[in-house]
Amino acid sequence: MMMTVEQVLAAQKANVETLLGLTAKAFEGVEKIVELNMSASKAALAESGENAKAMLSVKDAQELLALQSGLLQPLAEKTAAYSRHLYEIATGTSSEFTKAMESQAAEAQQKFTGMIDSAAKNAPAGSETAVAVMKSAVAAANNALESVQKAVKQATEVAEANFNAVANTATSTAKPASKKR
């Protein structure tokens, strides 16, 4: 099956559009990370100033210890929130890339299957066995690819659940630790 010039141009145009779309998504992700870092930096600077003023007004060691322990809880919560937000940005951006890649892979599989079917129709007499073997190999490759995609999705879900569990544990651990002091 030979591709016409129009088909090649259409495929190239679709590839360029996909690339431009993915590039735009990547820049959106970077912009979100920059915004997150700027707001976190501003908040940290403001809090540092307030904390420094509070420390300068401390009159004894017990008051200093109470102030320090009171700062641990919000810090742990803010760190966990920052990490969650950063993770959401990263997973959102990567999911866009994954969708595009899965779409491209499905389209390529479809075209390849079409080429195999076309070649099978035009195959000389007596090559039915070779065509059947080729179709079987393509089907096996497609099944393997689907299995890998499912495994990657499951691993991503497990990693996300573990990340959330660690973040929640860190936050809940910081609460009692700051109250004990």
C-alpha cells in the first residue's frame, strides 16, 4: 500500500499539530510550576518575617520552645500541600502526554493493520499461512502493548495512592509532634 503525497502531507500536518499541542501543554505545566513556586516563595518570605518578629519578642526559653513547636505543624501542612500541588501539576501534564501518545499509537496500529490487510488481499496464492502468521504476530503485539499500558496505569495509580498516604502521614505525624512540645 503506497501512500499518496496528500496522505503524507496530512500525516505530517497531524504530527506537527500534535507536537505543537504537546509543547503548549508542557509550557502550561511549567507556567503552573513557576506560579506555584512564586506564591510559595512569597508566602515563605512573609512568614519568615513574621516568625523572626515573633522570635525577637520572646522573653524566656519556654516561650521560645512553644513558639518553635507551634511553627512545625503549619510548616508540615504547607510542605505537604505544596508537594500535592506540584504532583497534581506533574500528573496533569503527563496525562496529556500519555493521551496523545496512546492516540498516536492507536492510529499507528490501525494503519499497520490496514497495511497488513491490504497486503493479505494482494498476496499471491499459497501465502495464506504466512499472512495468518503475520496477523497473529500483530495481534499478539497489540495485546502485549495493551497489557503494558494497563500495567503502567496501575503502577501510576499505586504510586499516587502511596504519595497521598505518605503526605497524609507526614501531616498527621507533625500535628502530635508539635502539640507535645
